[in-house]
Amino acid sequence: MADRTTSSIMIGTGRSPIMTVIADFASYPEWAGQVKAARVLSTDEEGRPVTVRFVLDAGVISDEYTLAYTWHGEDSVEWSIAEPGRMISGLTGSYRLAGAGSGTEVTYELAVDLKVPMIGMIRRKAEKIIIDTALRGLKKRVEAS
């Protein structure tokens, strides 16, 4: 798997509202800029998504793929590629939530492997744009709720 790109943001609320927004994949196109569509294919016994089909357009990385999710209560969620796309051969990531004062620190980690050659620096820049856009969008979405 490729090198991981990581970034964090503080959100002024507890973990539960954040995890609720993270689990609402149908709303991703409204706040996670590069996600153009997300469709839940299966859920676990608690109703949380287990497999989700995405349409992504992040400039140099544009593809459709399916991710498999593992939920760890309100502490974290991890994902990995379940069905690769035309460009994306591997994708792993996580959101980790940690209480910090009166809010929550959210850390997003992402690693993307591509089927086409791409200079590592360009791939990491695309990952960083995806992460930073998602974290800012998540914060705005949660705090507006």
C-alpha cells in the first residue's frame, strides 16, 4: 500500500454527532467536495454501512469503486477497497475521533494506490486535497447540525 497522508481538525462537539455525519454517505456529495455520488450497498446489524459504492472526481484521480467499512463504536471507522475501479487499485483510510477539551479532534488518514503510474508527490497532493476538503466539509456539516 502507498504511503499514508494524514491530517486533523478540531470540531466543537462530541463524537456521536460526528459519527452520524460520517455514516450518512448519501449526503457526502453535499459536503465532501470530490465525492459526486455515494450509495450504500449493505449495512450491519446496527444499520451502519458496511459496503459503499462511490463516484469520485478529484481532478487527477477520477473513478468509481466500492469500499468496505469497519466501525469501532464512536472512536473510529476504517475502510479498504472492496472493488477496485479503473484507476484506483487500492485504498485504505480511517477517521479517528478523540475527545479534546470541549470538542473532538478528528484525524483522517488515507492511502491510495493507482493502476496508472503517477509521481508520488502528485498522488500525495491529491490525497491531501481530498483529506483537507473532507475535514473542512465534515466540520462545517457537523457544526451546522
